[in-house]
Amino acid sequence: MRLRVMLFATYREIADAKELAWTAEPGTTLGQFLDAFLAAHPRLAPHRGSMLVAVNLAVADPTAVLHEGDEVALLPPVSGGCP
């Protein structure tokens, strides 16, 4: 199945891409996808612990099963704003 991977902010700079196509086996979980994706992009791997991951615009659990055409977004932690 084909997935669309969106990278934001620092992750975009590290991967030198804002969007990537990814192919995964049917039934792949988000956690399995991340394992494979970060193995293919090892410079992103150190960020896994603080990485926010969304599937189709909603933050998702690593056990979520991905489907054909899903959009996976990798976002660094966000801070800022007024107190």
C-alpha cells in the first residue's frame, strides 16, 4: 500500500524533503512504519522520543493500522505562545 509522508520544520530540513512516498505491506501499524522509516532515514531516529505523529490529520497511537493512501505527518514538538 502507498502512504504519503509529510515532514515538518526541523524534520523537513534533516530529510531534505517536505513530502515522501512510502510503500508498506497491508496491515502495517504506525509503529512498524516508524521503525522502517527511521531505519531508512537514520538522521531522524534520535528524534523519535519527542516526535509527534499524525495519521490523516489526527495524532495516532503506534498500534493504529495504516491503510492505502493514508497521510502520515511527522512533527517536532511545538512550544511557544504567550503565558
